[in-house]
Amino acid sequence: MFFKKRKKDVSSNPFYKEKKSMKIYIECGRCGHVMEFRILNDRDLMVSYDGVSTYVIDKLYVCPKCYNQISVKAGFKESLKPTYVEINGGKFITKEEYEGKEGER
Ligand SMILES: [Zn+2]
């Protein structure tokens, strides 16, 4: 078997880890505009006391094209493995989908 790269399942884990941040790629649920956002680990991760997640994020993004609001909430274990992910107003896409759509413009 020669799998080049397993496709990332962005519905359960849309976060692309970098050194001190994570990137997410979102498609606007209203106009289809694709966006890239960076989550800064030391600024955006809040400590959680729910007993399941070590950190949580609660972000509200605005689509620059149609001003649709997209909310992203998620919890993480200490290893930054997501415990839950919620998105409203848009959907997560892969980095490859983002780069493909960006190139079309
Ligand atoms: Zn939009």
C-alpha cells in the first residue's frame, strides 16, 4: 500500500499545529469565501475547568466579504488534541482545499 498522505479529517480536528500556534481554514457559510486564521496558543487558549478539556477557545470571526459571523468553539487536552469542536456560520476545510480555492481567485 502506498498511501501518500492520509486526508485530514477536519470535522474532528481542523487544527494544523505549528510551533506556538495553530491554523484553521474556514469556508464562509454564506458566501463561500475561504479564510485562514491563526490561533496563538499563549493568547487564545484559555484554561478550562470542565474536567475534560485542559484548554478552550471561543472565537468569533467575521467574513471580510459578506460580514457573516462565524463562531468557533473548541476544547483541547494538554497535548492539544481536540476534545470537541463546534463551528457556526461556516465550515472547516483542509489546507489543501483552502489553497485550491485561493488559487482560483
Ligand atoms: Zn462570507
